[in-house]
Amino acid sequence: MDDLQRLIWQGENDQVDFKQRVTQPDKIARTLVSFANTRGGTILIGVKDNGYIVGIDPDEEKHTLELAAAFYCDPPLQLTYEEVELDGHTILKVSIPESDQKPHFAKVKEDDWRGYVRVNDTSVQTSKMVEKSMQTEEPAFERIPLDRHERAVLDYLALNRRVTLRQYMKIANLSERRAYRMLVKLVIHGYLRLHDKEKEEYYTLS
């Protein structure tokens, strides 16, 4: 059995996603970002959710994917493609490596960029990640070196139980967008835990 057939038989998981077609760059950007923010992954285009192979025109799909990777992902992503023939159909195999520029954000609408991570077979928005990861095994976090702004929030939380985005902006003297990016990065790498059940989201040490 070849590698592609094996991937299809195993079904969707935290590193494999099936798409029948890719028509909306904003929607596929969420999947791209979730893989880049987690452990990387593969999207098989031309395959239904149930593993049924339908095939596609790879050039059309690549155009939408390139648009998504360049303009709907921030920072932009580099994708690699492989066209594979299987059962008389063309499948596009798209590889997204785990990024060393985490976190990446997907453009949901004008001036609205959100972070996503991959949990099991789903791309989960980072604000919903806590609830989702509690239902599954603990994700394997990769600890990273921190800069002074990132250490500032950890130092603050060593003395205080929680911190909000607004408080962190003031502590570190950062813009809202930059502060949010850093908090998401610290959640993705396992330093912080996000709590989003109350009126205002807050963060605690993991």
C-alpha cells in the first residue's frame, strides 16, 4: 500500500485533513494556520471527509491556496505541493510544516485576525482551545526561549493569580495586537492557560 492510500485509510487526525475542494481562501487559511501553529500537517484535496476520492483540477486549487497562504495568513506561510494520481483521479497533497514563527493568525474578516491550533481532527480557535484540550490528552508543548516582554507576563503572574489582555498591554507597554500575539504564543507553547468562560478572558500560569 502506498503512503497516500495509507493516509486516507487512517482518516483525518491532528496532522491530516481531507478537503473535497478549496474555494474560500479565508476558510482554508484557518486549517493552514492550525497546522503551522501545532505540529505541521498534510491536507489532501480531492478527498471527501469519509475518505472517498473525487479528484480535482490542481491548478485551480493551488491558486486559492496560494492566495490563502500569502494574504489570509499572518505571517504568510510557505506550502509545498505534490500531485498524485490515485484510482484515476488527481489528488493534491499539500504539506504545511510546523512553523518556527508561531503564532500565525488567519484573517476571518477585515481587521479580524484569529489564532488556531489543531486538536484531533479539528482546527480550534485559540480562545476555545482550553475547553477542547481538556477533553483530550494534554498536548505536547515545546518550550521556547522568551524575550523580555514575554518574561514580563510570567513575572507578573508569579505574584498575581491572573492577567487580562488590557493589563498585559499596560505592564509591557505594547499595542493590543502585539500583546495578543504574545499571549497566544505563550498559550500555544504551554506557558499560559487561557480562561474564556467569563465576560473578560484572562490568562494564568499553566
